[in-house]
Amino acid sequence: MPGDLARPFEVFVNGIAQREGSDFHVEGSALVFERALKREGQLGFVRWASNFLGIAGTYRQNDSVDVVYESGGRRVVASGLPLESL
């Protein structure tokens, strides 16, 4: 989480609001989600070529976590926070 983050804050996964307690909880300076979140890695040449040629699309899980909070009297958005596995 951002270093200047203070409560209250809002959390979004793929643009959908999340609720503390049911969707995630806070452990130290980390948000821990109840479900597994993943970010799509780089595409290999064969997969990239098949996408480029329209043979196949990519449908891998590619989650994005954003946090909205107030800092210095302004609303700030920390977008695309890094994902770590426990």
C-alpha cells in the first residue's frame, strides 16, 4: 500500500468496489484478499502471433487493484498496485 495511506480508504479490484472484512482484510501494510488475484504475464511469441493473426485471443486473468484515499486534503488514486502471493 502507498506510504501515505491513511484510513478511510476505498479499494477496487478491476473497477469493482471491495468491502473490508468480506472481500479483503488489512495485515500490516498489505491488503489480503479472500480470492486469488493474478496479473497476466508477458506473452510468448506463439501466443502473441496467434493474437496478432486473429487465430486466438488472450483470456488470462489480469486483475488490477486500486486504492482511493485522501492525502494533503486531496483525493488520491493509487492504481495498479503490485500483487504478491502469500
